[in-house]
Amino acid sequence: MILIAGPCVIESEELVMAVAERLAKFNDNKRIDFYFKSSFDKANRTSISSFRGPGLEKGCEILARVKEKFGFKILTDIHESYQAEPVSQVADVLQIPAFLCRQTDLLVAAAKTSAVVNIKKGQFLAASAMKHSVKKVLETRGILADGYEAARENGVWLTERGNSFGYGNLVVDMRNLVLMREFAPVIFDATHSVQMPSALGEKSGGDAKFVPYLARAAASVGVDGFFYETHINPCEALCDGPNMLSLDELDKVVEQTMKIQEILG
């Protein structure tokens, strides 16, 4: 099982290291393919005054120190094409944010690196549309075949994080997990799926109590991995606090989803 976890944004090196310390057990678990996630820049915040992170250079330095100290593989977002190459020197996975999942130049730049490319499905797209984003990466890498195995072998993942529904809410259609898995390995982003975009005016809201339910449902449908943002104290987080899990809650959810996957084989 792929497990992606970490704080939404790099608030400080101290916080990142404290969370990483608590997540080390997952990296030691032979049944888990673990990736530490945190963003050096949250470029799509609702308000221009919202905290964005330390930026590319300092952020990558902190992530490199996490990698060196704990031996973690690293996943982080990129928002601009020029970021792909320098970030890939640290990150094992370049994540394409949901709002940018169709941006050809960004996908091509990521595909030209040796990193895995994790494309988050746009909240505004049907699951079937994501095959085109996958093909942009595969064809840039010289792969003319498509489908799940071609994407898996050539480092392309898709991540589901819900669809826009009405105002300030997201809904997860579990059929999307089945449909997207025809094109690539699928990660379920349980914490962003309970986000309520712009629900709090100048920042997004969310309701983390629903994370375990959605994660268990996704595990029963069948996915390749899970994405959870976590924090020492979500109430004090500078980004996405309402939909993040505490570290203790994360432990419980991971255990539950692994048990479901074991039962289903």
C-alpha cells in the first residue's frame, strides 16, 4: 500500500521534523510504500494574505534534510514549469495540483524529470477526462502504450480528491476510483476530500470527522494508496487545519484501511 502523509505546508523546520519523527514507523513497515509530503509553497490559497510556505529554495532544503535524516521518499507540489527540475533533485514524486491537472507545460516539465508524477484530479473534471493528462506524461516519456500497467511502470499516478458540488462543498463519487484505475494507479486523498473550499470566507473549511469513513469506503472499492495530511495540532495549522488528521487519528485510519485491504486480498 502506498501511503502519503505529512503536514499540508512547511510551517517551520521544527514542525516538519516533529511530524516526520512520528511518521517514521510507517517507513519501517514493509507492507507500506511510504512518502513524506509537505508543500514548499501553497500557490492556490483563497486569500493573498494566507500563509504560503517558505518558498522553493528553503522548502527544498528542509525536505532534503528530512530525507537525509529519516530516509523517507519525498512528495511535494509544483505549480510552475520551471520548478520541476530543481524540485526533482529532492522529491521522488512531483505532485500536480488539482487546479492545474490539465496544464500541458507543467505536465511535460514534470514528465521530463525522473520523478514519479502524481496528478490530482481537478474538482471540475469527470474521471474519464484524466486519461488525457496521463497520456501527456506518458507520451513525453516516449511511451505510446496507455492503461494502468503502462502508467505504473512509467511513474504516473492519479489522485482523487472529490468533485465540486454546489457551493463550498465536495462530493466523492466512489465510481471515479474504478474509472481512473483504468488509466493509472490511484491514490485516494481522504483529507482534501472533506475540504469545504472557501467556506470560511478567506480560507477553506472542512470536516475531518468524515475522513475515516471515506478512507474505509475507498479501501473497500480498491485503490493503490492513500494520501493524508496530518499535524501535531490541526487546530493550530496554518493551512487546511479543519480537514487534517491528528497523528493519533492517522494511526487508527491507516490500521483500519490496511485491515480492509487484507480482507479483500
